[in-house]
Amino acid sequence: MTTAALTMLPNAPDPHAGVLEISDYQGNLRLDCEVLVVGSGPGGAIVAKELAEAGRDVVLLEEGPPLGKADFVQEAGESMQRTLREGGTRAARGNPITPTMQAIALGGGSLINSAICARPPAWIFDKWQRRTGIEGITREVLDPHFDRVEACLGVAPTPVEVQGERNHRFKLGCEALGMSCEPTWRNVQNCRGSAECFTGCRNGAKKSTDVTYVAAAIRAGARVYTSVRVERVLASGRRVTGIRGRIVEPFTWTPRGKVRVDAKLVVLAAGCVGTPLILLKSGIANSSGWVGRDLRFHPGLAVMAMFPEPIEPWKGATQGYHSVDYLKEGLKFEVLWSPPSVLATRLPGCGHAYQEHLLRYDHMAPFDVICAADDSSGSVRLRRGSHHPDLRWDFAQTDFEIMQKGLGILSDICWAAGAEAILPGLNGIPEVLRSQDEAELIRTRPLEPKDTITASNHAFCTTRMAKDPADGVVDEHGRCHDVDNLFIADTGIFAASSGVNPMLLCMALADRIALGIADRW
Ligand SMILES: Cc1cc2nc3c(=O)[nH]c(=O)nc-3n(C[C@H](O)[C@H](O)[C@H](O)COP(=O)(O)OP(=O)(O)OC[C@H]3O[C@@H](n4cnc5c(N)ncnc54)[C@H](O)[C@@H]3O)c2cc1C
Ligand code: SF4
């Protein structure tokens, strides 16, 4: 491992310099390369940079376009149409319908996420070992990779100056209950606490992979083609030979010219939904039957705290504080923020009552709980006649009981933070709870998953890592058990939940996979 990479990747004057866009293509694209990487999110961008810097001839293909500061719009509906698959309406069917968002843009999820970088504790990997026999992935093994990624991205705790009152209230609440809590560590530089992470950082503060790792990959000689959808991996026996795909128009996603790339080695990092779709369409790497089979989420639920005084919740880092005090029980608590129109869909009532809630917008703060949900799973399947997936996921009752406990703790945090009322958003419970006693209903009322507005943007395990080729799709080095020169480097390879937010773990694994390829191939 080189130490040269342990410096923060610079912010280039034009961070997308050298990125090829649809306007650069004429007709069809025909390319060849040594290493082909599919997807420019947290997983793929790292692999492209590290292998380009190791002297490999790298091509990176990304379906979405590059989007910079000037392209981001604050209006949520328009932003989601531009940056998210299915315009942000994607959902898994099951006992709750679970909305889940996947980005379509250079930088993948890192462009529109809250930039939280969290290292999972060591015991998470014991769980991985128990599930799929993976022994080589431990916190000790991954720590040097966490170090490298954090250094490249300038990961640091959210400073108090950009916390704002919303994050501060969460801290007060946790401390009053004797719960540990801490500022989130994030990959940002000069954050102004504008709470706009979800629609893209117009301040250029977020160190998403498009402006960091992809830019560094290009400096090292990688060729980066955006607006290219990979449809199939081409294989002959135990070897892949390249891919076939289409050029797609940004935002309408209309297919244009054809794409064919020949490659000696392929790394799929199209995300935990995108990668199984490519594999299923291609009919490869699935002798185990595990491709797309073990979709896991961190289901999340929010409670809205209403404060007697205005707290101007739109000020402050999007998710500046969190508590991992109950992580061993499968629960993580966070502050949340999203654009007003998204929050408005979460407010109860109609007519005048609804308007009353909207008018108190400056008094509210959403806090959320996410759950490891180790007993719950689902699947990614091909949807006939569509390039979108058929997603299924069921919330197991055992996990839901843990979640209900988490909701009770979340409610306690709200009251301890000084809330005068909370909006629990749970079917069968009054829309507004005005005292902590009344809020005990959250703990005592028998609830089912379908009584909640569960959502999840943390998804993994659809091409899971396993020791035995019969139990999973890749080995601990990200290599497909069935195919000698095909690797996967996105969250799909997790063997179980990451417990904490998954991006940093995905990046550490991708870093390890890339260095492994550079060493052995
Ligand atoms: C709103 C939101 C907030 C989040 N906040 C956080 C957070 O604060 N911290 C955290 O740790 N995690 C967060 N996450 C989750 C995190 O962003 C993801 O876990 C992470 O981005 C996954 O990285 P990945 O490389 O596996 O996939 P992705 O980020 O999904 O990247 C996959 C890339 O592949 C491209 N692609 C897909 N299919 C194809 C194809 N067929 N051809 C070519 N390209 C393709 C996609 O367009 C995308 O750019 C958040 C997610 C969302 C949606
Ligand atoms: S809080 Fe605002 S300034 Fe900070 S990273 Fe997010 S969008 Fe950028």
C-alpha cells in the first residue's frame, strides 16, 4: 500500500474536466481497454482511480451525466427527476411498501447523499462471518483502507459552527437521556450548513466521488464515458470479454447509439440494484442462485419534533449529529433534513389542519432511527420489458419489534430536546402527541410494518460475499466465484448489514479490491 495516496484529493477548478459526455459521441461507441469499471459511485470510482494510478488502461462507464454546482436545483421534484432512478419513486413491494432511492449521475449516491462516513465496529464483521463464512474481512484488515479513503476525502467531524439548532437539539436530547452522541464525520470541505445535501451541494463543499476519485482517475489516464448504460456483460466460459450497452440521453433516459467495449477484466459497481440486473440479464455468475436474492435494507423511520420556539431547521448540516448508543441492539439514531416539499408529504391532516402544520415549519425537526434488520430480506429481479427492477422486501416481525423500541427511544429524544409535541407518523396512533405520557402509545400499541412510513436508502447484499461458492456470488476479494476476471465492488457484496451508514464501508472494500487486482492481475 502506498502512502502517497494519503493526502486529500484536491478540488480541481473544473472537477469534471476530461469527463466525456453524450455531446462528445457520434453514432455508436466501440472501445477496448485493460480494465472496464461500470458505475462511478463510491465503489466504482475508487477502483477506477487506484487501477489507473497502478498503470492500467482503465475505462469507466456511467449511465448518468456529470452534474455540477450550476446544475443542482433545490426544488425536490425536479431534482429527483434529474438525479434519481425512476424519478425517486422507486419502491420495494412487501409488507410495507418501502421507497428506496438510487442515483443516476456521475458520482452515484455520493452526489446526493448526506456525506456521513461511519466505520462499522469490529463485531459487525463477526456477524458477516457467521452468515457466509467470510473470515478475511475484519475491522483490522479494513482499517488501513478506511484510513486511505478518509484521507483522500478529508473526512472530519461536523464542526459546531455549521450544526444549526436542529442538530443541536438532537444533541441536547441525547445528552439529557444519558445517551452517547457525536457529530457525524463527513466527506465535506468548507461546508456552509445549507442542509441541501439531498439536492446536490450548490456550495461545492461535498467531496463526492465525481469531483474526487473520478477526477483523480482521469488525471491518471482513465477514460470516463457518461450517459452509457451497460446492458450485458459478454462472457465465454469462465471469462468475460467485455460489455454491450447503449448511449442514453440524460434525464429522458432515451436509448441512442450502441456501445461495445472489449476488456481483459471487468469490475461491476453499478450499485446493489444495478449490478444484479446486469448479471441476471447476462445470465452469468449465478450458479449459486444468489444474484439478486438477499436484498437487505436499513429501514428508516422519522418522528417530527415540534418545538415551542422557532429553530429555523433549514439551517445546519443535513445530518450533523447521530447516536450509536444502541447499535448492538440494531438501532442508530440520527438528525434528518430534506427539502420542504418532501417533508410536507410527511405532515398529517388535510385542509386547515394540514395548513396549520405547514405554517409551523420553522418550529420542526425530523429525527430518524435506522435498524439493522438482520432477519428481513428481499430480492432484485428483472422486470419484464423494462430496465427497471422488480424489488421486494419484507420487514420481519422480529426486526419490527426492535424498530418499535427504537421509535420509543426516538420519541424520548424529542421530548428531552424540548419538544412540545411530536408527529409520529404511525397508523393507529394519534397524528399529534402532546406529552411524553401520551407518546408511550408508541411503545405499547401493537403495530405492524404496514402501519409505518418506512423508507430505506441503505441497500446491500444482492451479490453477497461468501466463502463457499454455493452461498454467495463473490469471494472476499470481490471476485465472482463463477468467473475468473469479473469483480464486483459495490454495496451488493456486503455479507450482512453494515450496522452504520454503508458508503465508507463500500469504499474501504472497493479500495481493498482495487489494490488486490493491481497486485495479482
Ligand atoms: C438520499 C440518500 C442519502 C444517503 N446518505 C448516506 C450517507 O450520508 N452516508 C452513507 O454512508 N450512505 C448514504 N447513502 C447510501 C449511499 O449513498 C450508498 O450506499 C452508496 O452510494 C452506494 O455506493 P455504490 O457504489 O454501491 O452504488 P451507487 O452509489 O448507487 O453507484 C452506482 C453507480 O452505477 C451507475 N449505474 C447503475 N447501473 C448502471 C448501468 N447499467 N450502466 C452504467 N452505470 C450504471 C449508477 O448511475 C451510479 O452512478 C444515502 C443514499 C441516498 C439515496
Ligand atoms: S450541508 Fe450544505 S454546504 Fe454542507 S455539504 Fe450539505 S449541501 Fe453542501
